[in-house]
Amino acid sequence: DVKVTQSSRYLVKRTGEKVFLECVQDMDHENMFWYRQDPGLGLRLIYFSYDVKMKEKGDIPEGYSVSREKKERFSLILESASTNQTSMYLCATGLAGIYNEQFFGPGTRLTVL
Amino acid sequence: AQKITQTQPGMFVQEKEAVTLDCTYDTSDQSYGLFWYKQPSSGEMIFLIYQGSYDEQNATEGRYSLNFQKARKSANLVISASQLGDSAMYFCANSDNNNDMRFGAGTRLTVKP
């Protein structure tokens, strides 16, 4: 079974802090994704990566950056957290190709005060 | 980027009846995939069913079937013989040649006993 883990289930940070969300997968998947989930908006793609050191912007990259130094790890960075970044963050992984489903981590609920 | 629309924020169905959850998509690619995921109150994302753009037959997986109408760009999920455990959020998603995946806003299904 694919295992996708995220570093924290719940996180509380203060405005202006730098925040790191980590995602690790154990199935050698090429693709990794970061989404945020908000009520009524569904899942919105922040960034994705199809290879080590490669990254592509999704629909809402502003205020976020990512890092993928190793194939199994994809980090989401909030350079200076703001209250409007309070959300559920979901990491997903998948094999390359359009016909492959994604596997999700349990999510991190981030609250920025 | 592709766009997914789910027009039903909430749906109710009586236990043991069938229900259809709507999904329309908008992509300029000829090759693409369509997916449905279930998210129960526990928050995990569960892959349900997949349809490829060149598949001529509608996909089926147990009580789930995907009503794929390519010309109308719709990929509705049909759940037959609803069960109480089907109560959850349901997300439609679309993958394309850019290696990414986009999700709709979701439909909250409630199964009544």
C-alpha cells in the first residue's frame, strides 16, 4: 500500500512566521502535489512537482514556495504566514501519466493567528 | 488549466436508492483522465473510480459508475443502492497532459435512513 505521511495533523502559527509542511511518500512516485482545501472551494492546487528539483505553479502559488530535494519528500513553505493561509493542506502523490490516480496524505490543519 | 464544475453543493438520498452527482469539465486536451474521490468526515481522500478520455465504455466499480458524456464534457458519478456509509463529500477531478490534476468544489452527500 502507498503511504503518504505529513509532518503534522494540526499546526498553530503566528502571523509572519515561516512555516514548513513536510510530505513523505514511500512508493517511488514521480509526481507530488500540494493542495489547500477550503469549504465551498474544494481542493485548489498550490504547487506540484514531477521530478526532483522540478516544480510547477498551480492555481494559487502566491505566498507559498516548495522544495523537492529528494524524490520521496516534497515540502511546502509559507515564507511569512498570514491569517488567510489558515486552511487544510493536503499532500498527494502519483505515478507519471494522466491515467493514474493520486494518493493523499492525512492532511495538516494549519491555523495562523 | 482545466476547470471542473460541480454544481450541487449538497444532495440528499434515501437509503437504498440511487443518486447521481454531477460533474462537468473544461479542457482543451484530447487526452485526459476523470476521477472521483470520496472524503468522509474523517478527512481521508479515497479514490473511487476513473475514466479515460478514450474509453468508450462507462467505468464501473461495484456500486459506483461513471456516466461519461464526452460531447457534453460531463462525468457524472452514479451511486446505486445508497448506504449510510456513503454520506461524505465527493470530489470530481480532471488530469491532463501537464501532469497535474484539478478538483471541483465538491458535493456533500447525505444518505437518509
